[in-house]
Amino acid sequence: MSMQPTRREFLTTAAAGAAAIGLGSAAHAQEAAAGRTYEISLAGWSLHRTIGDGEDKIPMLEMPRLSREEFDIDAIELVSGMLPSSEPDYLEALAANAAEHDIKILLIMIDGQGNVGSRGEDHRQQAVENHCRWIDHAEYFGCHSVRMNWGGAQRGTEHDDALLAEFIERSVGPFRQICDYGDSKNINVLIENHGGPSSYPHAMEQLMAAVDHPRFGTLPDFGNFPDDVDFYEGIDRLMPFAKAVSAKCYNFDAETGLETRLDFPRLIEIVCDKHGYDGYIGIEYEGREMSEFEGIKAAKALLERLRTA
């Protein structure tokens, strides 16, 4: 990615920075870290290879138990595509398991429910109806938000001012309808940097201004930016609208405990110290070099360390 350091350069620099913070050598760092009060949650996608319906998989109903017993994390984020059913009986069983293990369900990440920016009005309206049904599910679970996608753009829209303006114009109405429905259920509607124009900060800033709804916001993801976007700047620009944060991670250095692709100390400084974020930061492990359990535990350890550094 743009301005990406080599692994050796990053680990050397980041380790030195983390050590300085750990030693309290800078008064500013001490003061900033003392004000970090974020909590840690677990995104369902972190377990997308572990959870499933096969004989070697763990049923989705067990996610609350796993979160509590394996990771001692008290809040989870569901992924719509990982739920084998959205029928009332299944949702009731999942909610009961969460209650049994004292787990909060914070939000649902919704995928595959239509494109609010489609060129076809009927398609846009169907997307509104589909997402509103998931808002009902989020209300049932006691969530604060749903995350949906900003789909329907043709390729290259983010680099063409005219195409982007058209895409935003046809997206505004559907987003406002969904947000109005969310408001009636006390549910926020969030957009993640998750491909296409949503992964470009300038496009997201324009969308937020155009929709202009108190229930509308962002879910900045540490890793979901293309090569031509500096993701530290990207997170910085998405944070003014953030109502949740996703700590995407891939691998961790055994000696330093730091994430090897992303400068987590820098990201937490942007999220918490600069923007004053104090909500949940969701672990979203997506690596292959460690098991999902190992990756989640390493991410939690780093986030806990940065919270008190």
C-alpha cells in the first residue's frame, strides 16, 4: 500500500515507539493513553473458518460461549452471512446463548441484501426493505447498529467526479429511508470502508454530508483500503463520523506482539487520542499464519496493552 514500510523497518520503528510509550518517556503519550477507555469486542468474521455447519466446524450458536470462555471478551459483532437462519426460533436461541454467557451483541454486519445505489429504482427499494428487516433483528438482539454496504457503483466511480455525484444522488434517498427506520428502532446505520467508493475517504465524506442523518455513520476498518489510499489518513478522515471501529489484523510478531502489517500504536493514537473515540473496538482477525484463536488472542493482548500504555 502507499507509503507502506518494509516489515523490518516497520517492526524496528514500531517496537521503538511502543517501548517509548511503555516507559512513559513522553508526558503527552502518558496523558493520552490514560484517557483511552475503549472496550474490546469480537467480530464474527474472525471465526469465519472455525464456525460453520460441517462436522469439523463449531455451530454459530456457540459463538457467545467461545467469546466468553476462550477469549474473555464480553461483546460480539454478528455477520449476516454466517447466520444459518434468520428465523425467529434461531434468533431466539442465539440471543439466549448470549444471555447465558453474559455477552452483548453490538451490531450486525449485513452483506448480500441489495444495493442502495443501484440504477434501478425497484432494486433500490428492495434493498431498503431487506436492510430494514435486518434492523428488526438488530433491535431484537439489543444492538446499537447495523453495518451495511454502499453498493451499486460502476467500476471507477470513485475516480470520476460526475459518476460519483450521480451515485451519491441515487443513494441518498434509500439511505435516509433506512436511517429513518433505524431511528424508530434506536439503531444506527453504518458504512464500512468495504470496497468500491466506500474505501475512498473523499467519497465517504461526500456521502455522509449528503445523507446528513444523525443515525448515519461510519465503521472505519483498519485494513480495508486499496493501494492508492494511505490507510492512516483514511482512518483519520472516517473517524469524525464513526460509531464503531474494526481492528482488522493479519499477523503478529512473536517478540514485540505488534501487528506486522499495520502500525497499531499509530492507529489507536488516531482513533482514541486524536478523535476521542471511547466505544468498542472490534477484533477482526483475517490472517492465515496463525490460527483464528491465536490471532484473536494476540489482537486482544495488543489492544489491552495499547489501552494502558
